[in-house]
Amino acid sequence: MSIKERFAQEVQKIVAEGKSVNEKIVDFVKQDYRKLLEEYDAARESIKQSTHDALAGVEEGLKGAEDKAEEVLSNTAEAIVAVAHEMAQKSVEEAQKVADEAKKLFDEAVDKTSGSIDEVEDKAKQEMEKAVEVLQKKVEEEKSKLKEVGEGIEDFLERDRRELGEKTREALQYHAQQIKYHILLVIDKTEIHTKKLLKHSRAAINDWLQTLKDMFD
């Protein structure tokens, strides 16, 4: 079953029950879209297309309940953006924890020296380099995913020239644009963490850590 079909089928069931329609649809979207991102396979599908299909499925499932469509579609887009940001931040934070552990071991190795980077164990330096590289790649990966979420919402608006009400269109455009704000949040939090991560009281060690930042920026 395709993403669109799955979302449409579940929304139809909720509409048919007729109780707390908006809340139940939003809860379903949050759960299913989170699972969709967790199981994301770049070789199989794009986040942009998956996001488009999720919204299209909700729209399809709302046929016969057009009076609820405006609120539900807006809240669906809002839920999608919130889940995407939450998962992006969580993914980056996991990479930060690994980097923090590498820094802890690196600092312990530095403490065994007179303060020269050349005296630090190669393994400690290599693990530090690897952790910073992985962290920077993870940030770029999550920024790309978030961007695709926004593009998916925009694609839903533009493809097939949908007959959407002005308020609905404005709400979806707003949520698509909010992605830029969420990307900036991820970047800002990462920069704060990285500044602390790549800092050391010993000048020679601090200089070496700064080269890592420059290397992967």
C-alpha cells in the first residue's frame, strides 16, 4: 500500500467515526509520519515525495468532509513540520553525544602530555576527527531532510493545481516557510555545541581543535 493510500484509508476511518476528527487525524499523522522518517530509505523514495503523498492522502481521506478540510490540512502540515524538526534535532543530539564522549577521551589523553598536540595519542586524535566529521555530516543530512519536508508541502500546493481555499493555501505556505526557521534552530544549536566542543585551555591543543572546525565547515 502506498503512503497516499495508507493515509487516505486511515483518515476515512476517522471521518466515518465522526468523533474528535481533527485531533485523531493529527495524532495519526504524527505517529505515521515519524515512522515514515524513521524507516526512510533514500534509494526508495524522497522525503519530498513522501511528504507530498502524506498530505495528498489526508486530502483524499477528507472527501465528503470538506467542512473539516481547511483546519485538518493546516494542522496536518503543522504536525509534519513539528515531527520533522523533533527528529532532526534528536538525530543531531545523538551525534553530539558521540562527539562529547570523544572529546572526553581526547581531554584525558591531553592531560597525559605536557601540552603539545604531537604528544597526544594518535587514536585519541583520530577519534576526535572522526566524531567532528560525523557530526558535521549529520547536521548537513538533517538540514537536507528538513528542506525536503518544506519542498514536499510546497509541491502538494502546486501539483495538480489543487482547488484549495485561500486560508488553507496561506496556512500551508506558512508551514512550508517555517522549515527555514527550524533549519536555523538546528544550525544555531549545533554552532553553540561545536564552539564548546572544540575549545581547550591549552593554546596548542585549542589551535589543533580549531583546524577540525575549519576542515569540516
